[in-house]
Amino acid sequence: MMCLLTPRQTMELKRYLAMVDKNAFMVITEASEVVGKGFKSWKEL
């Protein structure tokens, strides 16, 4: 699963995963650009 989260949502998800599944993992990286509904329009490219 890939998600775009705010910094606050990221912290909430980390806390949740720590509580429910000690074996879970997540990769956190910054996006330089997001295109699609709710973000930058394809027409702007």
C-alpha cells in the first residue's frame, strides 16, 4: 500500500502500527511531486 500523508498523519500511523503489530514495517520518504485528483493537475505538466 502506498499513501500520501501529512506529517501528523504519519506520526499517528506510526503509533498505531506500534500498538497493533510489532512486526509491521513502513517506509517513509518525501515526494517531490504529486499529480492526480486532489493534487497537481495533469494539465499543468
